[in-house]
Amino acid sequence: MEGEQDKASFWKKNTKTVPGRPSPKRDVKSIAKGKPAGATSFQDFQASVSDAWDMDDDDICVISGLENAKISKKVSQSAALNVLNTHRNTTTEENTCSDTSRKAQVIQEVEQVRSRIPGRPQQLLNLNPPQEEDTQIKLGRFEELLVNSPTLQDLCKLSWSGIPVKVRAITWRLLSGYLPINLERRNGVLERKRQDYWTFVDKYYYTDHDETNRDIQHQINIDVPRMNPSIPLFQQKTVQIMFERILFIWSIRHPASGYVQGINDLVTPFYVVFLQEYLSDNQPFETFQVDALDKGKLNIIEADSFWCLTKFLDSIQDNYVFAQIGIQKKVLQLEELIKRVDETLHRHLKQHNVSYLQFSFRWLNNLLTRELPLRCTIRLWDTYLAENDCFATFQLYVCAAFLLFWKEDLMRERDFQGLLMLLQNLPTQHWSSSQISLLVAEAYKLKVMFADSPNHLLSNAGDS
Amino acid sequence: MGTKDDEYDYLFKVVLIGDSGVGKSNLLSRFTRNEFNLESKSTIGVEFATRSIQVDGKTIKAQIWDTAGQERYRAITAAYYRGAVGALLVYDIAKHLTYENVERWLRELRDHADQNIVIMLVGNKSDLRHLRAVLTEEAKAFAERNGLSFIETSALDSTNVDTAFQNILTEIYRIVSQKQIRDPPEGDVIRPQNVEPIDVKPTVNSDGVRKQCCQ
């Protein structure tokens, strides 16, 4: 089967051609503004070795033992399995860690332990008053926290219920792990990372592409112009080129998955948040002309979007590898969860032959970006980022809460087609952040309810 | 929401396949809602729509599954081939590569779909006359060689969209109703509410290219 061959050559070509590629035309470098003396940067390192990977980042997808160019389907699959196992292990760790914290909770360190799960009981209290009225107070608390080196826990706790626009960009950088918490390291790291990104661009984007990379580029070029067709910002050529570069560089640095349709949508929240840093209060990003910004600012938006996307996707890369096993697993878990939480709804769906894969695949693949207005997605991601490493699991509860939210409407539908049409086009056009706050609160309740029985997700979920 | 066309004589499941960006989703939206979006979002996984048509006084309901074109989604989309009695294999007449890949899509169907599935080759974007890269005659000959029906459409200006769906559904209907005449109805006949896979016998006059092979 040719598909198989393609898969094999996909692996082969990426591992073979990316490292040790002939040096790029260095003079194209647009932002390499005198690097700090002494800080032997990634560029120097990269130029001197034939290894393209920055060991700090996304080592997750570096699959060893592929030097030998001929790769069978078996090998590629076992490599994919390696990736999956790594993920599974880290997830288990998280589970155990929250488990132990539960026990520790019984002892005196209640406060500390609670803060490990951001927005625990405190969070529920915060959800009662409307958010708008305390925006100013909240902004004050953020600013107070950010001038020093905050602890990640404090920042998560505060961010979980939403981050004011004014401090969102810096908070997202911190929460995603891109920007160090330590104040003194911040500027150095930012400068180096941004330079690194542009080195990748020079080295991989503005060079001849082999066949695999041409395919990636081709797919990206097809998808970027048609994302968010209703938002003028994304129709601008400058913006589209930035997206193409971000996605291309991300793809070649993540050969285990490569670019998968939908990842383009996942860049949009980051892009908008970093763009908003340069907009005045309440200026709508939707219609902003980015060409009004100078090149330096655009470069920062692009590099930061790239790095935050990278960090963000690290914990869910198995969603995008061959056969998308991560998603398939989560679909089963979602079904298991709904079966437990709302038997009536579950039976209703089953009775009409609706399978969870049919509607929740897109929810999981695109992290609900296709189901919600962009502004709501951004608010939702405040919480995702505040969930930190646990966000992949948390997203499952959000999907469950999202499905349950529509229960009444779903129960009214009497056949397969009605159900599926509704599930594919849920009317969220007029949602605002208050609905999101409700959604994550519900998700949080589910999480707490089931955190004590972590096995419930596994029982029939094919995790034998 | 719940449309009132839930009364039908036959229910046929049809899949839309083909490379990314050839216009599968727009063919579907044109056929089911008479809508077209110049920049419609990429399809993630599989999306669904439905429409009923009349053939010989019978109501035929088409349940159409629109699939993502990217290779990474094959594992997911292939699951939807099961039980499909028809497939519209779409390419873009202005992009030769999407036509070259038709063979791969046929292989994909052969591997995952019912062996008797009715396949129609669809050259979409026929409105792009000045950019044409695939000759009608060439595609037509290819379709004949492979026992496929063939049509060129434009989801943008609506040309032949209804006809394409009408033709494939009619073809499936003929096969199914012939089968019913030959083999008097028993348990496996399609009845309303029955979404089970339908066993379609091969097109009678196909020149033997799509021979029944072992399974």
C-alpha cells in the first residue's frame, strides 16, 4: 500500500534531512540584532553540530535509532508507541501525584496541597460573584504578583478564573513555561528564544524543501487562508505568512506528528493574545491591520506564538501522531465519563446510533476552538494554561461539561440526523466569557468528583 | 434541527473523499443547504449532512459523510467507509496532483470499503475554465477503465452538483431494487429506521474491471 510507503518515507526523510542540512543563507537573518556576548546561543551550537534539536524543548518527539534510513512500518509504529508510552507514563505520574496530595491533604499541609490543583475550593467561591465587577481588583492582584517572581501555584490559582487582557500575554508566557518565573532570567531567555526561532526560520523555511516538507508546506498553504474566514485579521497576507512559518517550523521540529489539519486553529489564541499586547484598551483585534505594527513587534508576536504553541502541544502530542491514538483514547474516556454522570443522555445518544467519535473527535483535535467563538476560546485557555500539565485531562472534563450543557436540546432531538446536526453546529455564537466560566466550573466539579476514582476512566476504555 | 423529512423508503450512506482543498465540503453544503463558502474551514475528521431526493416516486435519503482530506486522518475517516454504499471521489480540475492521487483513493476504498460500493469520480471546480489542468476526456477514460461513473461539477456556480448526487443515488437505488426483485425481501432489505450496511451487488454492465475478489 502506498500509504504505508509514505509513512515510512515521512519518517525517513525527516530524520535524514533535517539534521545536518547544509548551512542556510545566514545573511537573510532579519532580527539577529547583536547577540549578547558570552551567551553562546543556539545558532552557534546548531551551526557546529549536525543535530537540529534544541535539547531543552520537545525532546518528546526525538526518536532515537532512526539513523538507518530504511524504516519499516513496524519500526515507525513502535516509535510512535514509544511516544505514546512516554505520555502515558507522565500522565500516570500526574495521577499518582494528585493522589498522594490527597492523602497529604489529610495531614496539615492543606493549603499547599490545594494549590497544586489550581482553583480547588477557593475557585468555586470565586465563581459566584460576576467577574466583571472585580476586573480592576483582579488586575491589581496580577500586577502585584507579576512585578516579583511569583510562584507558579499562585499564578495558576489567580489565572484559573480568567486573566485580564492587560496582563494576559505575560501570564500566558509564564504559565506555558516559555518564560521563566525567575525575573532575572526572563529577558535573557526571551531574547535567546526569539533569536532561536528566527534561526529555525532561516535554516528550514527559506531553503529548498524535500518532498515531505513540500507536502507539509502544501497542506499548510491550503489550510491557513481558510481559517476563521469570518475574522478579517486572518485574511491579511502578513498574518497568513506568519502562520505558515510558525506551523512549518513546528512541523519539522515534531516529525512524529508533523502538521495536522486543525493545529493552525490552535495558533490563533496565542497569536491574538500576543497581538493584543500592542493594542490599546478595547481595540478589537478582529479588524486590526497588522501592517501598522513595526517589524520588530511582528517578529515578537510570531516567535512567542511559536514557542507557546510548542509548549502547549507538548503534553498532547499523541493526539496528532499516526492513527491519532491520543484522541481515540480520550473519546472512549469521554463516553465512559458521560455514561457515569448522565446515563439518560448516554442512552439517548446510543439509542439513536450516535457514536462519540462522530462529534467529539473535532472537540478534542481542535480543543474546542471550532465550537466556540475565538474570544471564548481565549478565556477557556486561561484555565487550560492554569491547569498546567494536567490540562489534557482537564480538557476531557470540559468536553463532558460541554456535552452536558446541551442535554435539554439533545434530548429533544428524536433521530440520528437531528442529533448529529445539532452536535456539529452547537449554537455558541453568542457565548461570552461568563458561559465559559460556568463551563469550566462544571468541568471542575466533574474533575473533583472523579479525582477520587481515577480508574473510572479506564474501566471499559480499552486501557487493558 | 429535526427536519420533517424523516420518512423515507431508502437510506443510503455515501462518503465524500479526495485530496484536501478540492471542494468536498462545498459540494456537500451546495447539495444539502444550497450554500457555498469561498473560504470554508478545513474539515476536521468527518462531518455529516443529509438530504432526501425522489427517484421513481420513492424517497431516498442520503446520509453523506464528508471526510478530511489529509493523510493523517485516514485512520479515522476509513472507519466511516464501512457500510457506505456510495462514494464520491473528488478531485480539482485545476490541480493535476489531486487527479493523480485518485488512484490512491481508489486503493483506500478497495482496502476499507464494501467491495460493491458504487464510486463516482467527480472533477470539481469546473468553473475554473482558464485554469483547467485535467482534461475531461482523460478523466472520463480513466473512469471508464476503472468502472466508475464520471461527472464534472462546480460547487461555486452549482453546475451538476444536484445531478452528481442524483446520479449516484439513482445508480445505487437501481442496484438495490434489482436485487430486491431477484431476491425477494427478507431480513436484509433496507427499511426505514434501518441504518445497517446495505449489500449492493456490482453494477451489472461493468466491464469486469472491478471483479469480485476474495475478502
